[in-house]
Amino acid sequence: MTTKTAPIRKKTKSSAKPAAPAGIRRVWQLQEAKAKLSELVDRSQSQGAQLITRHDRPVAFVVAADEYERIRPKKTLVDILLECPVRVDLDITRSKEFPRDIEL
């Protein structure tokens, strides 16, 4: 009596390029982005943000400087917290006591 076994299939990577996220005009492989940096920068200025991938995983965005300035936060978190109208006096001095002993 012989038994039939299913053939072993090798896992292969999909040849389809990953879809660009919303608002991204083009996805560039890192190697291509390095070779065509000037074109990449030009497209970021004329078409919007460009996504760079390495091994089909997003690694960087190229955005025009004026777009970056528009979306960049104008204030830091420290500035926002310092402007907070609620003031609480906190005692932030370090305790002089030794830490408790624990058994290991």
C-alpha cells in the first residue's frame, strides 16, 4: 500500500509591489532612490510625499521642505506644558532614604 503526499511548495515572495499609503504618490525601492535622488526630490516637490522601502518595508519618506514646514509642530511638548494655566507645586527632591531590602 502506497500513500500519496502533497508536494512541498516553496514559499515565494509576491512579485506585486506594495500599495502606496494614502497621500503617497510613488513608492521607491531604496536602491532606485539612491540612483535617482535628484528625480526623487523633484517629484516630492511637484507631486507630494514619496515613500522609500527596503525589502518591501517602509523606511523613509521624502517630503518637500515647504510641506514639512507646514505639517511640522510649531511648539514643542515642553512649550505646551509650560504654557499650561494649571500650576501644581511638586516636590521633586530626591529622598535620602535607602531603598528597602529584598530577598532574592
